[in-house]
Amino acid sequence: MGKVRFGLVGTGRITDWVLRGAVMDSRFEAVAICSRSEERGRAFADSHGIPKVYTDIERMCDDPQIDAIYIGTPNHTHADIAIRCMRRGKHVLCEKPLASNAREAEKMVKVARENGVILMEAMISTLSPNFRKAAQLVEKAGPVRRYVASFCQYSSKYEALKRGEVASSFDPLCSGGALMDVGTYTIWPMVALFGEPERISPHIMTYDIPGHGLTDLQGSVEFTYPGFNATVFYSKIADSFILTEISGEGGNILLDKVHICRRLTWLPHGAPASGRGKDPQPQDLTCPPEKDEYLCEWSEFIDCVLQGRESAVNTPDRSVAVMRILDAVRRNAGMKIAVTGQ
Ligand SMILES: NC(=O)c1ccc[n+]([C@@H]2O[C@H](COP(=O)([O-])OP(=O)(O)OC[C@H]3O[C@@H](n4cnc5c(N)ncnc54)[C@H](OP(=O)(O)O)[C@@H]3O)[C@@H](O)[C@H]2O)c1
């Protein structure tokens, strides 16, 4: 069985999280970590049993023992790091959102294809087994009349923001904000299932961070598709337990969470109801839990690298389509879209 040898970029919490899933795929091997600080890189390497430490991305890319790079750094750095790695022949698994804006994302996809390497956004929602099963039910539920998705999570970084500390996930200078951080999880499945909408109507709560500019704290966006509507809610300043639902004339698909779906329910449409009708009987179609929730995105990426093909689910073209929507919403809210030179 082939192995894919990885270099990882960034020693933050997310690299630690996703590694726990990665190591469960026996084809995964962590060869190196790249940090801006030798000390942080060494500490991370020691605690995860990673043999090499780099402090320079170019030097890591020149390492012939590395096949692929995982990018776990703030959003505004994704395009630059990914492009440098792909130009040196490395495959790239990049954290969400793929880039700061659609133009950067398009360039990343172009560079990947020109260099014959795989580029995949680490968007877990669409790769989770329960979402994949939900996708298979959409035809049965159709014609679809509504998609509603919600990801609202009170962020510990919001507490810090109130104290005047600006985490990258909120910082517009790092292409942060609620839409880029959590809203994208509600939009990605919609684009994967239905493509790009005809119309976008956002309602965004923005906040001006002194010296950084306008960020967004939460929002709701209404989308128009031929024959149906979609609505997404996202927030970093309040929790919500609204289910995600795809409703159609044939039935309803319920996902407990759109970020990582842990419970999938199917409700077949009964006889047309007129007030005294019986409720449909819910069917629990939840897949057995995986060994680790992040395993699915690593296995998909490793499959793609070993088979020399783009992901059929997290396609680069979908990443660009999602970025176009994220750009449109932010522009509508008067937010500046960071330009990082790519
Ligand atoms: N998939 C998920 O569930 C999930 C969850 C959270 C976040 N994310 C994504 O993961 C990425 C990182 O988010 P985060 O909140 O972890 O970010 P972060 O804490 O601000 O940064 C993560 C790491 O990136 C490196 N870094 C920071 N600033 C950098 C810069 N200007 N240039 C190069 N490297 C830099 C740092 O490592 P060194 O100091 O070692 O260089 C840092 O520890 C984002 O794209 C975010 O959207 C994904």
C-alpha cells in the first residue's frame, strides 16, 4: 500500500486536532512540521513524534521526502503558501476557506492543474459519512423546496475580542470573520448539492475593530435557486441548536449539525396534511461513528493523491464557487476583501 508523506504548516490548535484523525489512516506519514519559530516547531514535533522541523516553507518544499503539504495557518496565508508548495510539485490539503477571495482561489486551482498536483480544501462537512448519505437521499426528497443550514457557536475568541485581543478568526486583515470561519460550513454543502444560487440576499452584523477594519460577527443569508429557497444562519457570538434541513415534496432530510453531522434522520412525506393528519415517522439513518471525525478528509485526500485525481466531492471548482459567494456576501456587507498579492 502506498504512503503519502506530509509536511504540516502551522503549530496551532487545528493542526493538533486534525492530526488525530490523520494518524488513523495507515497511509499517512508526518515527516515534517513548519513553524515560524524553531522553538514552537520543535515542541510540536516532539509532542507528535514528527522527525523534522522547518522554519522556512521554501526549504520544506525542497525536501524530496515530502509528497504533500497540509496548511493549517490563517486564511490570508493560504494562497501564498499553497502556490509556493504546488509550484515545487507538492500536493496541498488546505484548511477552509481555501483563500482570501475567489481570485486567489482560481489562481490556486490553475497552479495545481498546471503542475499536475492535487489541491483539496479541508472542508469536513461534505466528506462526513452522514452528509454523503444525505446527498444520496436528495433525489428521493425532491423536488427540493428549501435548504436551511445553521452553524452558530459562541466563540472563546469573542471573549478575547471584547478584551481587545484580535484572533485571526475575527481579524479582517487575516481574512477572518464569522462568514469565513463558520458561515462557509453552511454554504459548502449547499453548493455541493445544488450548485451556485441565482440570487444572494445577506443580512450581516458587522463590527468595526479599531485599527483592523470591519469584521462580521454573525449573519443570515437567503439564496434563490430555481424552484426553491435556501437560508443559512451563522454566528460566532451566540449558540444555536437549529437543525439543518433539506425539505422537498418527497420528504425531509434532517442533519443535527452541518459542520460535522452526527445524526441523520429521514422523514418521508405522508399524505397531504390538513391539520389533523399524522406526523411522518422519522427514520434514523445515522452512519456508525468513525474512529475520528477528521479521518474522512484525510482519507479522501490521500485517495486522490494516490489515484492521481481531484476529489469528486470537495472539488477545486466548488471551492472557487463557494469563495465567489463569500466574496459577494462580504462585499454586500461593506467589508473589505483582503488582497494578499496572489
Ligand atoms: N477544520 C476545522 O475544524 C477548523 C477549525 C478551526 C480553524 N480552522 C482553519 O484553520 C486555519 C487556522 O486557524 P487558527 O484559528 O488555528 O489560526 P491561528 O491560531 O491564528 O494560526 C494557526 C497557526 O498558523 C501559524 N501562523 C499564524 N500566523 C501566521 C502567519 N501570518 N503566517 C504563517 N503562519 C502563521 C502559527 O503557527 P507557527 O507560530 O508555528 O508558525 C499558528 O499557530 C484557518 O484557515 C481556519 O479557518 C479549521
